[in-house]
Amino acid sequence: LVSHYLLDDGRLVVAHAGLKQEMQGRGSSRVRQFCLYGESTGETDEFGLPVRYNWAAEYRGPATVVYGHTPIPEPEWLNRTINIDSGCVFGGKLTALRYPEKELVHVPARRMYYETVKPLNPAGTAGASLEERPYNDLLDITDVTGKRVINTRVHHNVTVREDNAVAALEVMSRFAVDPRWLIYLPPTMAPSDTSKGGDFLEHPKETFSYFRHQGVPKVVCQEKHMGSRAVVVLCRDEPTAARRFGVAGSPAGVIYTRTGRAFFPDDEQQALVLERLRAAMDRAGLWKRLETDWICLDVEIMPWSAKAQELLRTQYAPTGASAGFALEAAVEALAEAAQRGGGSEELSSRFQARQRCAAAYVDAYRRYCWPVDSVSDFKIAPFHLLATEGRVHVDKDHAWHMEILAELCAADEALFKATPSHVIDVADSESEKRGIQWWESLTAAGGEGMVVKPLDWVVKGRRGLVQPALKCRGREYLRIIYGPEYTLPEHMERLRQRGLSAKRSLALREFSLGLEALHRFVDGEPLYRVHECVFGVLALESEPVDPRL
């Protein structure tokens, strides 16, 4: 008889007692011995039976391994392995695994055919508790250090360089939330093509042109909120958090930033937001409709000033104050010189223009600041329903996401804000014109701009994966990014030469890693497999890309 089977082009391994990765597909007496009996420590337990070495706890292979030999009360997945010997002969049950669905089917034993010296389910236990099976939650530094090549289902292989991994390890190990909650990190977003002329650096005309040339017929335009990006993972109750995430106790959820840090430094604030979101889910009837007991949302939390106080205090406010004071004095001095007949009209006009730029800069950042004394002072705008039990919602178009999330927001409008959006046909000039007019009205009212996405979540174009989103920011908002005087002609001409290829490459790679992490979590893969992708997104953030893009 063969020692083990390799099925589904090597993606499935079947062996009596299991098989390590390095032994799969090989033939030797050592391999046969392992397949038949596994590996023991050389010790015996209190029942006189060999103590088995838990090889599955350290398994990191890509193939699924199905095995038995050692009876257990309940089959459990561990690092892409599963022991389906549920002790039928000892009065347990007969278990089968449906593949590739990975569904388990059980038939209870009619009786105990043989009485074992070691009880199948010792008295007082009902299977392994979280504390008794730590290996599902085990993260090994070797899984994320060094150069990594990560296979994804939407963008092939993504390479993470060793030096980038080192920087991510510092953030993840010192500042991140409980890693069991970190099932996703959102990608960066590239801007639209640079406008070739006029007063704008970014304009919807170039954004729509990009998608049209990629063969995308329709896009969705969403208002871009000026806040801070966050991910919300929420469970319906504490038992769900313990069962699905391995995290016991309150508040059965978490809110974290796009680098994995806790969004709210105050645990009480986070708990209040999660409780209100849970209540909104109840009122909207979404737990039942989505057939889930947990959700993962991509959101924007406003005001921007809530997370940018240090930036405002050390960068924006000093720049605005010093520019205003200095330029006011310069303009007055030039005006006095002109009265004496010795001033330059051209120089005076130039400094007046700079003074107007500085005032516009202060007005721009102040629009996104307001005091926050309690949870009620926040506004949370969800724009992606990323995943629920058994589903990653990339098969739904963005219009579906907007409709579902609008219902959620309607259940608590005091805290949650629905994201306005419009579907635009980029092949229809009138439809495109309406999209441009909407952007102009948003930015004229002080808004940041809009995000333009293909109507379908994942789109392959003429040159591969299409950008999942492009941001098109307003003229005044960009003062916060490029500085008060960026609109002056000499600066605009220089900025029109900005390169976008590195940013767009980064956006595609992070997008594919984020979706891969969600798919792996939803599919029940071990934590280290999910974190390989999450860690990859964080590592890619260390790449030298212009942060203003």
C-alpha cells in the first residue's frame, strides 16, 4: 500500500497519522513510519500510551492534510490540518470531510465496539477550550521576517522585502491591537491622473478617462470624507468573539487604524461606539439578513482633528499662524513703500497673492476640525461591508454596499453618516458631466473631493487588475497636502510632473493582500496565514512613495 495520497494537484494530502510538509510526495521507510504512527516524544502518558508530538502545531505547508490515528472528541482545523478520527470504534462518531467544501459530516456510533484504556472524552471536559489549544493563535516571528513572496487570488504574487518587514515588525509588536482581531488592513489609494492645465491639479475628467480606457463602463463616485480611516470588527455577542476570534470578554469587537493601532485610546469610548453599532445592526435587522454574527467594516471617522491633534499643533497651526503674521507685515511694508513711490507693484501683488494663499490654507484645515468631548461628537461613515460569516463581499457591486450601509446609518443617524454616492456611465458624456458637476459642488462647499471606483469591486482590464479606487481631491483641500502656495503658477507646473506609477503599484499590491487576508480568515485558515497578508500590507507602507499622493 502507498504511504499517503496526494490529491487535487498536491493541494490535498491524506495520510493515516498525518504528514509533515517536507515528507509530502516522498517515499522512504521514514515517511511510511510517520504516515502510519506519527511521531512520538518517547514518553508514555498515565494510560501507558505513547505521547504524540504535535506536528500539526508547527505545520506551515500550503497543502491541506487530512489524517487520523489519534482519536479526539471533535475534529478541529489546525494550521491547514484536520484530524477526523472521532473515535467511532470507541463509541464516538464516524466523521467524513467533504472536499473542497471543507464540510464535516458525522454519523454517531451505534455502540462502543471496543473499550479504550484512555477515555475518548474525559469526565468534566467537553472538548478543548481556548486555553487548552493555544496553537491556533500561535504567531511565529519567522513567518513574517525576511523576504516574503505571498500568493494572492486577485493579483498573483506580492513580494515583501526584508527591510520593509523589519519596520512593520516594530509597529506590529509594540503598538498594534490584539492580533487575533487583525483580519484586515486597508490599502492606500492612488490619486487620479494629474490635470494637464487650468487651475486644478486633480479633476474628475482625468479620473473618468482612466476608467474608460481600462474598459470599465460604469463607476461609482463617493464623497470623500475628511476624517481618519479605520476598520471595525464587531461581534454580536461575547460567545461569538470567543468562538470566531478566540478573544474572550467585553467589548466583543475592536476599532483600529489603518496601521493596526487602537483608534480610541480610551477603551470606554470604543466600547460605547461598538455598543451603538451593535444596536444599529439590531434595529436594521442586518444580523439576520446577512446571516452572520460578526461583521468587518471599512469606515471613515470624523473629525480629522480627533486623530491629528499633534499634527495640527506642531505643523498646520504654526505654519498658518507664522505665514499670516509674516505676510501681513510684508504686505503692509510694501504698501508703505508704494506710498513713498519706491515700491514695486509686481512685488506687492505677489505678496498679496501669497497672503491670500496663507488665509485659504488656514480656512482649509479648519473645516475639518471640531471639538470632541464625547462619543456623540464623532461622525462615522462606513463605505465597505468587507466581510461577514462565510462571505467576503467582493461579489457585490459598490451600489449594494452603499444601500446596505445607508440602512445601517439610518438606524443611528446621530453617530453614523451615510456616504453620498452616484453611479456614472463613463461612456456617456452627459452622465460624466453630472459627475463633474457633483464634484464641483462638493469641493465648492468645502468638501475634500470624491473617490471614484469601478462599479464592480474587482475588475481586470486590458493591463491586468484595474485600480480599485482613485481619489480626486478638491483644489482648496490640496493646500493641506502640498502647502499654502501650491496654486501659484510656478508650483503648479512643477507638481504636474509628479509620478504616479509607484503609488498605483503599491495600491494594487496592498489591495490584493487585504482581500487575501479576509478570504483566508473567512475560510477558517490559521491565524499565521491571515497575518502573513495583514503584515504584508503594513510592511509595504514602508516603501519610499511620496506621502502626498
